[in-house]
Amino acid sequence: MPPCTAVNREEEINRPSRDVPPDARLRRNPPGARVAAMQEPKLEKPTTETQGLRSGAVLLIVFTTVVVDFIGFSILIPVLPEYASRLGANAFEVSAIIAIYALVQLLFLPAWGWASDHFGRRPVILISLAGTIASFALLIVANDLATIYLSRILGGFFAASIGACQAVVTDITPPSERADGMGKIGAALGVAFVLGPAVGGLLADLGTKVPFYGISGVAILNLVLAYWLLPETKPPGDGPTSPREFAASLIPTPIRAITMVHDRRVGFYLYLWFHIYIAFAAVEATFPLYVFRRFEATTFDVGLLFAWIGIFIALTQGVLVGRLARFMSEGAMVVVGLAVTAAGLVAISWAPSMQAMFWVGPILAFGNGISFPSFTSLYSQTCEARDAGEMLGQGNAMGITGRIVGALCAGYVMDAYGLATPFILSGIVMLAGSILFAAAYRLLVPAQPPPRA
């Protein structure tokens, strides 16, 4: 049989048929159909190279989105001592600024995860960025503790992008490359940990609210870039769901985790999200107060120290995790990383000077940098792509619960039992998390091929 060329097709189309009436032939091949068919462009399949470029662009937008969102949280870290002294707040009240943000985030993050699964990642991320800008604007006009709390409530409500961004990574990366993708998310958090406290600490000397103006401008720019460049990555799924499913997503994750029947592995992961963040909340909530009161550090000193720690976190998560994955399993990185983080937390209480803190910082950065992205990657492998947003939202919500409890406990313990006590207790809790993960290793880590040499 000869190949079907354009001429063959034309002859076939125009060839009369004895069995088909002329009007039927006309209906089957209306005037102009042959020309349109011949002129229709051929769609080329995207090459691996173009797919890689698109994925890289999407990951870049996701990276900057996470940076801006977390900066909105971390920018307050170095200026909290100033708020405490100016408004007469004690350590517990300062910790409550972090806790109230985390509480509102906890209540609504699962609903945003549900929305990202059913309406798309893109609209959720865009709405989140717009709301974050509004929370920064309110922070600019805040002149009392109540208004600061209100701005943090608004910021917590719109802090939905982290779960949606993790779901985007799950959408566009195969399981074999997911650890590296989650490492980029972790690197974004590390960059935010550099920029937020650094901007807050280094620019606070120009005025308390100068950092808030700067981050508002960056957030607006990121919203514009995301609007034009961020595609929808959600896999095709079901249509609109019932109001009952949306109402169920409003139930706080800790309650759902208790009342719903989970796979044992998922349930254990959700508890570990809670456990790990309880331990690390002491750094977020009370570390600036600790160095401010014990070493009489300035806001500039605090910003510089956090920038130093953040640089090591970003390098570890953005570069080292991918290379370690060739020689260590993700489960091993979680166990080792949590143990190293525990050592760093205890070392905070032993450091004799502010200069010594610059040696403790890289220990915390390395432990945090190899454990958190590996832990998130392993958890994401328990999620199906269509449910990734909600499942990752649940995990983040459990971590936020730990942040609330840990921040309030750290503030109370510092007021009641001494400056260094929160870090000693946090180190113990973090080490217990490493031991728990190692004890449940076979349950939490599916059988995998050995790492590539």
C-alpha cells in the first residue's frame, strides 16, 4: 500500500461513491473542510529539554513564592526583642505573636490544601500572595501589640502557599527526583531564613517599619511574576465536590487525625510533624530574646547571626542534600539530621559568648538542612498526586500545631525557669524524635533500591 500523501488524500476525498448520495457526501465533506484539514498545523510533542525548561521555570516561581511567604514570618524574628521592650511584653507575650500566626494558619491550611486539589494550585498561590501583601500593609500601620496580633492573624489565614507549592513539586517531579525538588523547597526556606532576619535586623536601625516596606514591595513583585509565569500543574481530577467535603476540610487537622482512620504510616508521620516542630519552635520563638538578654546583642547582631545560619541551611538543602542522596537513603538522613539538630539546640545553652554562637549555627543548619527535606520527601511518597495538596497540608498543619505548642511552652519556660532551659528541653525532644524515627524505620521508609554510588 502506497504512503498516504497530500495528493492521495485529495483524490480520496474527491472520489465519488456509488453507495453514498451526493448530499450525504456534501454533509460529510463540507466546502473548505479539505483545505482546513490540509492547513491545520501539526502539534509537536514537547521535547525532554523543553519540559525540563518549563519545570525549571515553575520551580523558580515556587521557590520565590515560598521565600516571600516565609519572610513574612521570619522578618519578625530579630525585631521581637524590640517589640518586647517597647510594648512591655514578656517572653510569653512575644512568643504569642508567633503562636497566633501559627494558630490561624493551622485552622485554615487544610482548607487551602483542599482548594488546591479541587480548584488548582495556581489560584490558591495567587490568592495567598495577595493576602500576604495585605497582612504586610497592616503591619506597616501597626502601633500597638493588638494591631500586630491582627496583622499576624491575617498573615496566618493567607499563609496557604507552602502546601500548594509542595504539591506543585509533587506534580512535576517523578518520585526518583522528588527529594531534590523538596530540597529546593527547603532551600527556599533557608533563603527566607537568611533574608527575613537579615532584612529585619540590618534595616531596623533605619526604622522599625522599614523592613516591612521592603518585603511588601518584594511580595507585590512576586505576585506579578506568579500571575504571568506560574502555570496550573494539578493533574486532571474530579469536578466540583459537595459542600460537605469542604466543611470537613475546615475541621482542624489534629482533630481529624484523631477521629479519622489513617494508614499507620501516615498517622505516624503526622505525629512526627508535630513532635519535630515542638522542638524547633524554641529557636523561632525565644532565641532572639535569649541572645539579646544573655549577651546584650543588638538587633544588627541578631540579624547577622540568623543570616549566617540561613546561608548554611540554604547551602545544605540546595546543594548537599542532592549529593548525599547518592550515598545515603532519605531515612538515614532524617535520623542523622534530627540527632545533629538536637546537639545544636543543646549547644545553644552552653555557648559562652555571642561569637561562639557563630560556631553553633552551622551545626543547627546542617542537621536541619538534611533532615527536613528528606522527611518531607518520604511523607510525600505516601500521597497520591491528586490528594497531594490536602495530604501535605495536613502534614504542615501538624507541624504548625507543634509550632504553637512549642512557642508558648518555650516562652513560659524561659520566664519561669531561666533563659537556657527551653533549648535544653528542645534538644531532648528533638533527640527523642530521631530515636522514634529509627525505631519505626521499617514502617516509615518503604523498601528502596540502594543509593547510587
